[in-house]
Amino acid sequence: MGRIAYVNGRFVPHGQASVHIEDRGYQLGDGVYEVWAIFSGKLADAEGHFARLERSLSELRIAMPMSRRALTLVLREAVRRNRVTEGLAYLQVTRGVAKRDHAFPNPPVPPSVVITVNRTDRAAADARAAAGVGVVTTPENRWGRCDIKTVNLLPNALAKQKAREAGAVEAWFVDDLGFVTEGASSNAWIVDRDGRLRTRDTNANILRGVTRNTLLEVIRGEGLDVDERPFTPDDALAAREAFITGAGSLVLPVVSVDGKPIANGVPGPVAMRLRRLYIDRAKETAI
Ligand code: PLP
């Protein structure tokens, strides 16, 4: 059985799935998205991703296309039809199809909804975590509302390409004051030279990562100290450990910044332990 996508109320073969050329997501980047990790066919951190979806939509004044409950059923059905047990579910909601005009269509049109599901090779992902990954740094050049998870990802795409061309896996944006904001598709963390966990606070212009948030709960539950405050690339290079978090990367150790090793250049024990704890928690609470 081939891959199946969901497009505006219908499950269709992936190869035939399409939206109209005047969809405002395609024309103007006028839309948002969410990504859920799938464990054993279930949606991880479901509530957090739904809450952020609703917030992103409301900030852009796009209506929620259906209830949370209905969306959960559709996402699960998409996962089931694709026979994916371990993977990622992608949901995109745009303002809909309308004659091209920057201002919103009036009266409003129905939002466009697309879902795709991809399989993850967990053994390969675990091997990558065990080896650790490199990051490169790049100047922060995104807009001022990175808290909204919009489909406008051009700076992120360019940053990720820079990483790939350098043999790295992620790019960390660095703001005008020299502090890391976040990765192109992940939040950034260090275990500083004193052994304290540190990640950028969400008053900064970053995405409020759902994985970040759950991991903060896990960390506090373990009685570990964590500071939500900025760090520089040099802080990361002087740190004991670094890692990134996201629905795709889960908790992934970082072993180099711009080609220079962090500590002895291998994943640290805290990052590896947090990866295990996060995955256990995500599996337990997946729906
Ligand atoms: N920051 C950015 C820019 C992202 O695109 C993502 C995920 O796609 C994250 C952080 C991590 O967010 P989450 O943990 O909710 O997947």
C-alpha cells in the first residue's frame, strides 16, 4: 500500500495530493503547521502541539479548521492508513484559496488542511544520537514573530542548507548580542561548565518548543537545575555538553559548533539520559 495524504476532508494517494495554485500558503506563506512525533502509532505530546496550533492560528486570525477532537481522529487515521508506527505526522493549515491579494479574503474562505505522515528509522536515529551531531552558527535573520509556527521557513531552510554543506545537522541562529536564539528546526541547550542546564527563555524571539517544555518538566521532576537564559556559541564550546530538542530530533546530543568540539567531542551523559527520559515520557503519554 502506498503513502496516503489527507487534503481538505479526503484521504488521497500521496502522489495525487495537491492544493490549488492560489492557496495562500503557496502564494504568501499565509499558514501554520505542527509536527507530532509518533510512537507506537500514537501522537506524542499531543496536547502541547494542539495548544500551540490553536495559538498560532489565533495569532494569524485563521479559524481552527475543526475541533481538537476531530483533528486528533483525522491525524490518527492518517497515521493508521500509512501503517506508520514510528515517525512524524505533519499538519499544515493555511488561510485558504482566494484570488491573490495580500490582505485577507473578505468574506473569509475555508482554511486548507493538509496532513502527511512519514516513517522514522528509530534505530538509525538512536545511532545518530549515540554519535552526536555538529551544528553551525548563522546570523539571526528571521522576522519578529518566531513564536508563531508559520510555514515561512526560508531563513530556516537556508540555515539548514548551510549546516548540511558543512557536514553538520543543525544551524543555530545567533542574535545581534551574540546569543544563540534556537536552531533552524529545534531548540538549543547546553550543560554549562558548572553542570547547570541552560536554554533560551521564551520571552526571546523563538518558538516555544513543545519538546523543550516537556523536557523542562522532566528535568524539574528529576530535581535538576535549569536556567532559562541565553548562551553564546563560546559558552557552548566551553560547556560540558550541548543538545537540541524538537519533535523530529527528540533530544539529540550536539558534539561540535562550527567544526570545533564541545568537551571531548562525544555525547555527554546528561544529554543521553534526558533523551531516554524524554522518550519514555513521550511514549507513556502518547495518545
Ligand atoms: N524551533 C524551531 C524553529 C522549530 O522549527 C522547531 C520544530 O520544528 C522547534 C524549535 C522545536 O519545537 P517542537 O519541540 O515543538 O517540535
